[in-house]
Amino acid sequence: MKLPFRNTHLFYNSYGSGPAVVLLHGFLESASMWDFFIAEFSKKYTIITIDLLGHGSSGSVGEVHSMELMAEAVHTVIEQLKLQSFELVGHSMGGYVALAYIEKYSQLVSKITLINSTPSEDSEERKENRTRALKVIRTNKEAFVSMAISNLFSPNDRVDYASEIKFLKKEALQISKESIAATIKGMRDRNDRSTILRKFNKPKIMLCGTQDLIVPFLEAKQIATYCNCTLITLSGGHMSWIENKEELINFYS
């Protein structure tokens, strides 16, 4: 379904009935990442999936897709659906958006789940890497997408998930280089929201992969302790929705 937002539009879908759960995808992904889970999840819940700004079928707004701007886009969908209480789930960048959302609208969120994500801001090294990535995107989007998607998986897993990686790259290449750049800037410049998560006094869960190359497990474990989150350990890496499908289905069954 399409919904106006600023000078563009958002795309979202709603499935099933029951308590509402809003699912937010990660960088270079789209709401389609949740397709495998919809049939099972929607048996008990109303599942809302949203294409974040510049991803999937949603348009872009300006030169920077800040996490705050993306959170406002999410809230536009929430208002359209007249949700008074819902669980918020975010994978990777979707977790950053979820945290920006509870900073402003915590009264609406009954529970937050971060999958392969962190409330921490980027390290200086990570910020520099993102700035370098912006230069690559301007001249060779295809090379950036190929590298970025491959780096989400450990070298060993790149063989096991070759078909999934190929599909992810194909999907990501549909995103314009302007949208990719705007999103990278938003992630690079995002605020640390560890205190926001710590103060959120409702159920909060972090699902973390022991082999995650993007959000290292030991770092995630320390953050979960500091923020009083329930930590659920998964055996895979950063792409738990691919590597740990059955565990995620059981989590919501």
C-alpha cells in the first residue's frame, strides 16, 4: 500500500490479525526480506512491513536519510493504521530506526527487538569507511553493492549462501545511488542511543550472532548487559534472517 510522505511516498503492507508487530529491514534490503516469515508470524500477530526511505518501493527525501527522518516515515504508517500499541523489530539499520523511534514515541511501543543491531554510534573508523564508500558509490555503484552485500557474510558462509547473496545483490542494485548515499550519511551521522535503550522500561531483546562481523558478539553482549536487554544468542553471523530462519520463526511461534 502507498502512503504520501513529504514530497514522495512510502510503501507498506499489513498481514494477519492480533497484536501488532512492525518489522523494519536493514540497509540495502527491503520489506521483502520478511516474506519467508509472514505466513507463520501472521497466524498470531498483525504484521506490518515497511520499505524504509529509498529502499524497496518507497521514495527518497533529500540528501540525507537520517534515522530520525526514517523514524518519522515509520510513524506516518503507524498513524495511518491508527496503532496505539505495537512491538517494534529492526534488523541492523532497522534497529537504528527503531531506536530513533522509541526516543520520540516510546509510549506507543510495547516491546523492542534488535536483530544484529546496536544502539551504539559508529566508531571513528566506521565513519571514515562510510565516507570512503560514498566516493565509490558515485563512480561504481555495482562494485559497492557487491562488496557491501558479500561483507555481510563470513568468507565460509559466502559459499553456503551463494544463491541468497546473488538475490540480495540483485535487489540492492534496484536502489538508486542517491538513495544509497543518503542512507549511508544517515547511518554515519546517527546518535548513540544506548541511554535511550537503557531507559526504555518495557521488554527489550537483542538477537545476536556469535559470528557477526558487523556487530561483534562480545560488544553486543556488553551492550545488552548495560541496557538491561534480554540477549538471545544465535549461531550465525549478521544475516540472522537468512542464517537462522528456524530460530526466528520459533521466536514468534
